[in-house]
Amino acid sequence: MKKIITILSLLVLIFIIDACSYDDLNKTNPNVLVVDTYYKNADELNKGLNAIYGAMTSTNLFSRYYWFLNDMRSDENGSGGGQLGTEFNQVLLGTHNPSNPVVGSVWNGLYITIHRANSIITNAPEAADADEATKNRAVAEALAARGWAYYELGTLWGNAPIYLSFATSPDNSAPLSSQDEVLAQAIEDLQAAANGLTFQPREPGTLTKGAALALLGRVYMFQGDYTNAKTAFDQIVASGSYSLVDEYDDNFQEENEYNSESIWEIGYAKIGNFNWDPVGNGLSNEASIHSQEYSGYGWRNVIPSQAMLDEFETPENGAAKRDPRLDKSFYFEGDTFGDPEDPRIVEGDEVNGNSLLYQGAPNKISWRKPSIMYKLDPGGYYETGLNHRVIRYAEVLLNLAECEIEVGSISQAVNYMNMVRQRPSVNMPPYPTAQYPVGSKQQAFEALMHEKMVELGGEQIRNRDLLRWRAQGKLTVDPITYYTPKHQLLPIPLSEIDNNANIEDSDQNPGY
């Protein structure tokens, strides 16, 4: 859904005037929409739902801080150089603390999403001028959004406050609930959402039954419940609603948004400007700055890590074939880019920052997936309309492969991996290969870890995989070199501790 933000996003603000002696000041401002008098018809419900997506498209979440937080905590990424901001570098190095603005921004964005979802969940059933189907759909979509937010909070922070109704005062602040309770709430919300939604979106980019099931499967996998995760993913496959696209690049290009592989994506539009809005209260369409942050011809704040680069199969490291996803994920010096009718060459001296080692020599390699460079020269600064793909069908198939390894059939797991691996534009030799035999459970799991990294690299998935694989004892060597036990969770933001009367300093996550 291209970003449609309305004044409804202001509904989360409740103003209270205390002990005022002037009767004129005790009146409701007729120019301000109030929750109690809104949400009466289908149009108002849809605008309230769009305000939830407004929060998601803000810089707190998918416009900026969300991908920085997850990318900096995985082993897929490194610093582009001194241009990487201190707050991001702290997360990359594991030196972040409760005052880190990246950590605090994502936390705040998730709770804005929750409170906007709660306004729909609370008020939609009483919408007098909307039919039951519309009201039920609105509640289910809001539950999917809230379930996603609690999945994020439970997996990244562990303990977090749970809100199930619209908060109207600081007195409504909730204490911390345990990680198990937060994830249980995510499951409850996502199950209800899946039951109330269909596989068809209300409009492009809105949450669907497929998205709710995919998120539900993620939660179960994080808990190590592969049986229930498999059940969720199996429903997606059985629906026939999604399929892998033949061309891998189609998952990252503006011309191919909302394709058959897309289960959930966040919409952006070049017709507006990137407005650095932290909460999603803007009234215009919002462009994306992801390309500018990661592109070689841009700020290049983030680059692939050496481990990410080395993970791809090539003849140089003993594979039978160079994995085409290597060149579809990164730009190398000497690559062509831009207008196909008048292509340019990536010149190393024009690319900002650090180099990686490639075929024995330094090379200024940059991310290609989120970059607009596939069709134009972005120059010094360029905002794009590239959507953010949150969940692809390829991830569902690979997650299902992991479930099959744990509770099903290794041969079926290999089949799912090969489906992803052998889409026409990739067409890598099927498993087993000389490098990746799959004769045992451990071998199949190692092939799965490899396939997820090269297929989904830079898509904010591996951070959560590493967290759960570590907790489940599946990592023989931890790829996060700075890791200590405290890094399994993020610190509860200092602003939350300061402003929530029900949270004490002693409630902070261990080590912070």
C-alpha cells in the first residue's frame, strides 16, 4: 500500500486540561478528531487502519531505524566507513546502551503501532454505520499489526509491556510482561487475525491471512515449536496464493512490486518526499531513503560483511557454478548500472568508504538489493519509491524446510530448498552438492543456514534467525564476534523506564 496517511494518525494524542477555572477552556475543540466520536463507518475504519501503516512507514520503523537495528545485529553487514552514524555503529559493535536512539526509536514505533491498532480493535465493533464484514475485517487487520509488533518486541527485547486497549492517559501505563507472555500475545493476535482475514489484501500492501500465518510461523519457530510453525506455513503453501517469481531481481525492483512472491510489503511512493517523520503523522506520500543509505552511489553507510560475501558459492571457493544471486545482491567495481540504454560503470574512486576483499584484491562492494542504481544514476542524493519487502514466499519455503528438518522429512526439506535454489534466474545445482551434502539432519541444517543467508541476505531476517538458533543450541560457532549473554536481548529504552511508573531501573534487561 503506497503510504496514505490521514489526520487520523493524531488520534493517539489525548489532551487533558487539569483544574481549569475557565469554562471556555473546558470545551472540546471542534477542529480535532476524537476517538470517541470517530470510527463510525467503513471509510473511517479504513482511514484508521491506514494510520497504522503510517506508523510502520515512519523513520522509527521501515523508513529507517528498523532495518538499521536488524542489519547491524546480524553478521551480514559491516560499516561503510566513518560516515556511519555513531548510534548505528554502537549497535554494529555491540556497545549500544539504553539511551541508544536506534533502540529507542524502534521500540517507540512498535508501541505507536500497537496503540493505533488498539483504537481500531476497541472501536470498530461499535461502528454503527459499517456492516459486520467490514468491522470484522478491520479488527482482524489491526490484530495482525498488533501481533507483528508483539513478535518484534518479544524476540528483540524479551520483556515488554502489553496493551490490549487504547491508552488514554499515562496512568494506563502497563508493567513489563515476560517474554513468554509477550510472545503468547503475539500468537493469540496472529491466530485471530488469520481466522478473520483472507489471502486477498484490502488494498495492495495491507496485512492478509498469508502475512498473519507467516508471522505466526515465525513466532512458533522462535519458541522452538516447529510442529505448530509447520502447520502455519503449510496453510500458506496449500492456499496456492503465492509463487516464486522466475526472476530473482523482481523482488527488489519498483516495477515488480506486489508480485506473486510478495506476502507483505510496505509501500513507498516517489511522488512525495522523504520527510524524516518519526511517528507517521505526515499527510503526504512518503518516499524511501533505504537506497541512499546503502547504495554505492549514495551515502553507503552500510555494506555487506566479508562473511556475507564469502557465503556465496563460486568456482573460486570450490562450487560448480557462480551463484547468480551474488551479482543480484551486490555491486562490484566495474559493474554496469543505471539506464540500460546508457549504462555507467561503477568506479571505485567514486564510491565512498571501506573495501572488502574479493578474489584476492580490495573491492568497494555495495548492496544492490535496496538500491535504485539498477535503473538510474542516483547522483549525490536520491529518494526512491522502492517498497520494503517484509515477507517473501521464498522465506516461507525455507522456514518450512527448517520445520521439515526438525519434525518432518529431510527429503521434503531438501525439496523446498531446491525450489528456491532453482528458480530459473538462479538455477543452482540442486542439493546435495559436494559442498553441501544433506545425508544427515545436521548436514541438511547447514545447507538450510547457507541457503537462507544467500537468498534472504540484507532483508532483516538473519538477526532473528541467529537469536533463536543460538538459544536453541544450533550454532557450533557464533558468527557475532562480540557476543556476550547480554546481547541476546536489547536494552529497554531509558525513556521507557523514566516515563513508565510501573517499570523500575531494576527491571532492565541483564547486562545493561
